[in-house]
Amino acid sequence: QVQLGESGGGLVQAGDSLRLSCAASGRTFRTRTMGWFRQAPGKERQFVAAITLSGGTAYSDSVKGRFSISRDGATNTVYLQMNSLKPEDTAVYYCAADDAFALVPPTSGDRYDYWGQGTQVTVSS
């Protein structure tokens, strides 16, 4: 099994930055593609960003140019650097892992096998 633990959420003002971290433990060889999703109250879960084992990345249009995903293979940690935050970025952010090899990261949550508990990000206007 794989355990994912997110950290780094908080309350910030519009225009601020935050960096989320997700540490994987357990059978980390299964964390071939790592992704971030978010869910705001009353809304469906939304893809944010993902990164493959080889470093291929994908972003949702709503965060492209503002968010950046990266991973550290040595520590089995994936990061989401969030800049120029907007109130509409407010949500619970979830880390996810897919154990399939991929050249292009999947953007559908159904493709991911493991999920973290989430970390709250609140952006005030």
C-alpha cells in the first residue's frame, strides 16, 4: 500500500503564494505519476496538476502559468508551488498517485489509485 500525506495549506490573501507538499510512504515504487486535485464546497473534484516519473507535467487551464508541480525522487515527495493565488483557488487540495507508467500524466481522478487526506487552502480577497 501507499500512504500519502499532504501539508502546507493555510489561509492567505489574494496574490500570495503557498507551497504544498505531499510525502509518499509505503510501497512508493507505485507512485509513478503524482497529481494534485482540489475540491471546493459544493463542487466536483477538479484536476489541478500532475507529473510523471520522467518529469512530464500537465496543468489545468485555470492554474497554468501560476502553479508549478515538481517531485523529489530521493524523498518521494511531490510539491505544488502556487503563486498569484485567487479566491477561486480556495479548496481542499488532495495529493494522488497512479501506479501506471505514463508519458503524459492522466487528468482524470479515476486513473489514480491512492489518495491523501487533503489540506485546506483558503484565499481571502
